[in-house]
Amino acid sequence: MSKEETNPELDFERISVLYENTNVGYSGIAVGIAYIPRIIISVTFSRKMKAREITFENVKPWENYFSTAALFLSCVFPAPYSFPLSKTNLSPSSTMK
């Protein structure tokens, strides 16, 4: 397609919508990263249980480890609500105008 055949208005709208919706992607990345500590704690716990390293006497700290890992998630999940999403309309009809 040559430059004469492009539609600058359509290009502008398409690229604008692409960049306006990046906040949604950032929140998804943040949530994914926030799950890493929880995954590490869960895998470590499972391995130690299989190896019988966790007993009735030493299980209590694992509750704190799990709560600490969950703290990251509780901080990240509300974050998308602080993004200026009110300016971004994600409905398909908004791009069809």
C-alpha cells in the first residue's frame, strides 16, 4: 500500500486506541509479577512436605510466609483502579465510530 492509499484519520484512531489501552496490559503484568512470591512459597512448601521437613512443630512460620506473599497481591490488585481508565473506552463500539 502506498502513502497515497493510507487513511491518516484511521491510522491516528487505531494507534491512539493501541496506546490508550496499555494501562490494562500494565496491570496484567503487575499482577503476574505479584504472583511470583506466592508461587515460590507454594513450591517450596510442597517440596519440604514431600521431604517430610515440615512437621507439627515447625509448620507455624509457613502461615506467615503465605500471608506475606499474599500481601504483594493485595497491594497490586487495587492498582488498576487508580489508572485513568475513565478516558479509555474498551467497548468495540467506541472504535467503530
